[in-house]
Amino acid sequence: AARQLRRLHHGPGQTGPARAWAESWRVHPSLQRATAEQAQAAFLAGLAAWADGAPGTAVAAFQAAADRAPDPATQRVARLNAALGKVAAGGEPSASGLEGWPDAQAILFFEAGLFGARHGHPAAHQWFEEFLAKMPAGDPRGPVAWSALVELDLGLPVPALPAARQHARAALRAATEPVWREQAAWLAVLVEAAASDWAAALQQSEGFLQEWPQTERRPLVRFQRAEWLGRQDDWTGSIQELTTLATEAEALP
């Protein structure tokens, strides 16, 4: 049955048939006394509905899977998916039913924060803070959340600069992987630019290029530096940055 669902689900334009087939399997009479199979069927129906862009249907299916789950692990993931489905359907993230799984609560608020940031939800900031409050020590999602908070701070109609600086420092402290250290360092530069402190932005961006000589952001950094120099009426320096950018760009696609 699972193979049949996967075959349908991965075919072009087949998410609708996959969802319908999984739902019919879930309510099949032969499964009425088979709790484990009912839970699996309901869970697969939820996945198919999610892929089909029907979060309301997915929530109901995942809740059914949680109710029939024969083991804690299946119940945990089913309740988590149901909670995320409610967020995708326009609701608020609720940890109800996840009290026994702090890690699942952290995942819920992290994913809700990402969803809110993508869709411009005003509560995205709050959801990331909820995640950070529940985050297990050393969680690799920490730098992602701190960086997202910086971007949300800077994206406000009036940028929240003190909060952005604080979050950028936290992102740098939390980052253990080079990719996130580079991201945090660049965000710190953008905070100074958002504050119109061109001298600080130029100084930090110069340090950024020295620390990350192979960064893919190099063309963007050069272009931004040219703009910031121009804002200081340093047109000679601005032209030099653009000349350097043109020279470096010869080695780029």
C-alpha cells in the first residue's frame, strides 16, 4: 500500500489522486481493528494532503494518525505535523499535545517562524523567540533563527537597530559552521548600513572581505561599498571599488 501511494504521489500532477487513494485506504473496513495500519494510513494521507496544498485535510489526517498511533514516536511526529498544518492553514502554533516532547515544541516554533518569515506574518519574530527559548543546547538551528531575527528587524518599516545589533552578535556567538559565521558577519555589516553609519559599514565590510576572501558575496560587498563611499562623497573610492569589482567579475560566470 505504501509503495502504491509513493508511486501515485511522485507522478506528475498526481498529488490529488494520491491523497484520495490514501484517504480511501485509511477508512477501508479491513483496517478497522488494525491500529498500527490505521495510523500509517492516516499519516500517509496527511503527507499526501500536505503535498497537495490542503493543510486543513492534512491536519485532520495527522490528528487521526496521532489518535491511533501505537507508539510514542509515531504519535510525536503526527502531532507535530498536525500543529504545523494548522500554521499553514492560517492558525497559531500550539504546543498542545506536545508537552512530553520539548524537542518537538522547538521544531514547531522554528518551522512556524520560517513559514511566517516567508509569508510576511507579523508573528514570525515572536515564533523565532519562542523557538530560542525552547531550543536544546547546541541546536544547529540556533544560528538560522538568530540570523532570521536580524533580517526581520531590518525589514521593519522603521528598522529595529538595537535589536538587530543584539541579534547579529547572538548569531555570531551561536554559529559554529563557517557558512553561518559568514552570514552573521555580513548581517552585522548591514545593520551599520541600515543605521546610515557608512564609516562603520565600510570598516566592517573591509574586515569581512579579509576574513572571507572566497565568499560568494564578494561582488555584492564591492557594489555596496561603492554605494556607501558615494554617500560619503568619496567618488574616487567609489570608482575604485567598481573598477575592482569589474576586474574581479572577469573570473565569474
